[in-house]
Amino acid sequence: MSRLPAVSLRGVGKTWASPGRSPVRALAGIDLDIAAGEFVVFLGPSGCGKSTLLYMIAGLQAASAGTLEADGIPITAPSAERGLIFQEAALFPWLTLVDNVAFGLSIAAVQPLKRREIAAEMLRRVGLGDMLDKKPDELSGGMRQRAACARALAMRPRVLMMDEPFAALDIQTRAKMQDFLLQIWRDSGASIILVTHSIDEAVALADRVVVFTARPGRVKTIVPVDLPRPRNPRDPRFHALRDHFQDLLADEVDRAFLEQEAG
């Protein structure tokens, strides 16, 4: 395991500027290190810049200030070593599951037989090994998200980022997907960065929770979650952490709501 952080952020800020409009500061002064193999959750009110920061780590957006590094190398563009999964599975509807999962491998010039072999193995690992030739519209929402995870994992990323991937799922499916995510995290050894609005999800999954302020998003505090896995939501310690996060977020949610009303 590398001694360098998987992701290192120093003084990171983002300001959106549009002609004829006042600049909007989305993020300011973000300092954060994420260790190799660590599971980190970003938690904060709507509009605080959590997803924006995720996209900057992915290399899809440029910072307005500060530096971002992955394994000590500046982040200037997307990389196969940093996978990103969106809220919607974003699978190509005209491709089969195995071809969806193999898509990134084809861009990487992996030979056709080898990429199908890798894609099929990834689908087996996420419990979809008997659905290789299905199209996305033949699957449930949870299955499509598992296929999206398989596609990201096929590239063997060192960092896997997820932007509220389970928000549209029902409660039962969401719980099963959380268990699935913990399993692929253990199996892959990747660092995971998960953006969520759900306090319960943060407590259930994270090694550490990064709590953001209202816009401009800053790191308000970082809370380690020391509960053993699997975590029991009925455990008094689980409830205590949930109450703690609710207290931390209460003022920030109020500020974000007032800003949205004013803006």
C-alpha cells in the first residue's frame, strides 16, 4: 500500500463565473487527505459543493484555487485509476450489460476476448453473471447500479467515487446496495468517496465522514466512525452518531435553505 494519500487536497476552491452574473463561490479552502483503501463519505446540505468536489477529484472539472493530487500526481484530467458512478446508472441502452462493462476496456485497447472475460468476471462479482446479454431496460434500478459498479471496477480504479448512487432506490433495495458496496470495497481494496444526503447511510458505511458547511462549502469537521462492521442501526452508538450529525448539520441546512429562498 502506498504511503502517499490516495487523494490529497490543499486549499481547493471553486467559483462559478458567468457573463452578466455575480460569481458564485461553491467551495473554499478545502484541505483533505484520503488514505489508500479508506471509505470516506461527504455529508452536507444541498448546494454545498459536495458533488462539485467529487467531479474535481475525478478530473472532470478544474479547481479555481488550490491543488488536487492522486498518489502524489496532480489531477489535471480524468483517469482510469479514478472511477466515477453517478446517481443514474448512465448505461448505454443499446449495449448489452457485458458490452457496457467492457466499454472502458475497449477505449483502453484491451483485446476483445480479454475485455469480455474481464467484463463477465466483474458482472459475476456483482451478482449479475447470468445477465451478460441483457439490455439495461430489462433490469431493475438496483441491478443497473450494480452494472455501473461493475463497469467502474473493470478498470481497476484506485479510487472509486459515487455521487448519491442509491438516492432513487427504495429503502429495501438501498439497504441491500449498501451491503453490496461494502463487499466490493473489501474485495477491490480501492478508496471509496461517497456523496450522500443520508445521515444513516454515512454512519452505516464510512470510516470517516467529512461534514461540509453551507455554500461556500468548507470542511466543518471530520468525524471518524469507529463502529464495527456490519453496523446495527439499532445500536445506541449508531443513534448517538446520527444525533451528532444532525446537530452538526442543523445550522448548515438552515443557512442553505435561506440562501436558496433569497437566490
